[in-house]
Amino acid sequence: FFACRKGAPREAKQRKKAEKAYGGDVTTIMLTSVPVAQFAKVLAPDAEKVGTLTEPRQFNLMFSTYIGATATEDDKAYMRPETAQGVFLHFKNVVDTSRVKVPFGIGNTGRSFRNEVTPRNFTFRSREFEQAELEFFCHPDESLAWYQFWRDFRMDWWKAIGLAGENLILREHDKDELSHYSQGTSDVEYRFPFTAPGFGELEGIAHRGNYDLTQHQKHSGAKLEYFDQERGDLLPNGSRRGERYLPHCIEPAAGLDRGALALICEGYTRDESRPSPEFLKLHPRIAPIKAAVFPLVNKDGMPEVAENLYNDLFAKFGRSGFIEMDAKQSIGKRYARMDEAGCPFCFTIDGETLTNQTVTVRDRDSGAQSRIALDAVAPFLLEKLA
Ligand code: ATP
């Protein structure tokens, strides 16, 4: 027998390997259909030889720990495998204290922990990772429209930071993939070099109905219904009777580590025709270094002009990223260093600057150089970072 996830990218390869080793006498089977007594005859998924498959074992994806000094079984706690539940816990606090009206969302980022069986592929599957999640609460009648809004909005967001093209897809889950409470789930997926030709999940956007608030309400005993003053029958005085309901929730849940990894994979570029062939083509919006300022030589009044420009750019753009200043080594080496770090623009102060108040702008992706006025540098950068 030979066991493999059907249609998995490695199925054909695995099958060939099994046929070679066992003289073509192999049968593909669903692992769940094989009795344990037959496991000795199975070539397990990704295994090298027959007979390595162990019996199914109970496995908990959550990490447990003990709180406090006594560390008895009563002190057992579980590390959160997602950040979302903290939001549901705070739903009532936020409604009661911040005067928000449905529809509204609560977002947060934070560490999540999962006891993954096979952590691999750099930060793609880690046991500790960073998530960014939004719980968007809305009226049940509007929930499908909001689900579609968030699905498209999140896809556009990934495109806007540089993941546009064939490597990015939005995959709507089939009905049989949906959780029992979900009316729709889509994944934003990216074709990483290690998943190609397949894709790996960057973010899931799920319509979760009112499942979570129902569970929190049930187990805490606290009423979590929202009173919507803008709904219900119209009263003679022109106001509304109001409607009490448990909001439905749309949840975009993204992996920040996976996002950063996708951006690096997408941006990594080799061009053998360049003096330094490697560079990181990050979209200026997400490049950690926004610009670099270089005096061509570290004398003749150039460092002073460069420093003034650096201070000006730092004051204007320092909150969105780094502005670097570098006066050491040849100008070619300085450009190459910035190319590798993904810095989109370098501004060089040279002899001409001192006579006509212009600087050289060098573009990371094309390597092209052009001249612009010294006082046009900040507006130029503002436009490029928008
Ligand atoms: P997968 O199917 O890849 O295990 P998942 O469906 O379990 O992911 P979710 O529970 O929807 O993932 O979590 C939301 C996001 O968190 C995912 O889209 C992914 O970007 C990220 N994520 C999940 N598990 C990990 C992990 N082990 N390492 C890094 N990021 C992760």
C-alpha cells in the first residue's frame, strides 16, 4: 500500500518511488481506511520505507503550562493558539465604554502558540508566531455583505503592499471545508518557493456567525446581546423601537510572519547584469528603509549638505521608516548595500549640488540615475511612499 494525501503535489513522486521500490505492485489507499494491523504494509506519506507508520495517537495542538508556584493539575493553563478570543472577551467592555455602534471592529496583534507537528519552511510554520486579527461585528442581515467586503478589502491590501500577480490568489472554501457555524470562508494564499506549484495560506477571512459570542455568553453567564437603537419599528415620535441581537462576526486573521516571508520571497531578485546582482524589490510602502542620503565624498562641503537633507527627511518620514546616511566606501558599494536592504531610493550630494542645488536620485529597481532639485527631494519621496 502507499498512503498520501490525494492530489497533494508530492503524490505522483511518492507513487513512483513506491513502485520502484516494490516492483510496481502498489495500491493507493486512504489512510483512514486501513486497520492498524495492516500498518506494517503501508508506505506512509513522505516515508522512505514501509513499516514506519505508528498507531494514531492523541495529540493536543495547544501548549499547556502551570500558573503559580504550586503547579498542581488545578493550576494548568493553555497558551492561546490564536489572539481572537481576547477580543470576544472584551466585546462587552468595548460596547459599554467606548460608545461604538454596530457595525464596528476590534483588531489586535499578538503572539500565538501552536504545538505544530511539523514546524518548517523558515517562519511559515512555527510553534510561536505573530497574528493580526480583526473581529468585525455586524447585524446578521448585513453579515454576508460585510463578509464579501472584508474578503475583497483584505485581498486588495495584500496587493497594495506588493504581492500582486499570479503568486497571490483568493480561494473560497468549498461547502464541505466550512466549519459548522461558518457561512463562508476564504483564504488569501501565496505561492511560496517551497509550496510551488501549490499555495500557502497568508490569511483566512471567515464569516463566524454569532458562534463565538454565543459560546462566551453560555459559559460566562454574561449577557452579550447588543441593543441597536437604530433598528426596529418606527415609533410615532420618529424614533425606533430598537432591536436586541447577538451580532454576527467577520474575522480576517492574518499571519504576520508569513506575510513578511511572502514579501521577502516576492522581493528577492537576481540580475546578473548588475555589479552586485542581488537586490530586494520591496514596495516603497513597506520597505523598512525609505531612503538613503550619501555625500559623494566626505569633504568639500558635501557632508554638511547631506546632513541637512538627512535631518529634513528624518523629520518628515522618520515615523514611517528609517532614513539612512552613509559616507563610507565607494558610491557603488553604498548603492549595493541599500539595494540588498530593499531601500527604494538613494539621494547623492555631489559637486553639482554645491553649484546648482540639485541631487542625484538613484532608483533601486532600474539602477537609473536622474537629477532633481534639492528642495524637490521630500515631495518626491512623499509621492513615492503614498
Ligand atoms: P494552516 O492551515 O497553514 O495551519 P490555519 O488555517 O490553521 O493555517 P488560522 O488558524 O486561520 O491558520 O490562523 C490565521 C493565520 O495565522 C494563518 O492564515 C497563518 O498566516 C497564520 N498561522 C497559522 N499557523 C501558523 C504557524 N504555525 N506559523 C506561522 N503562522 C501561522
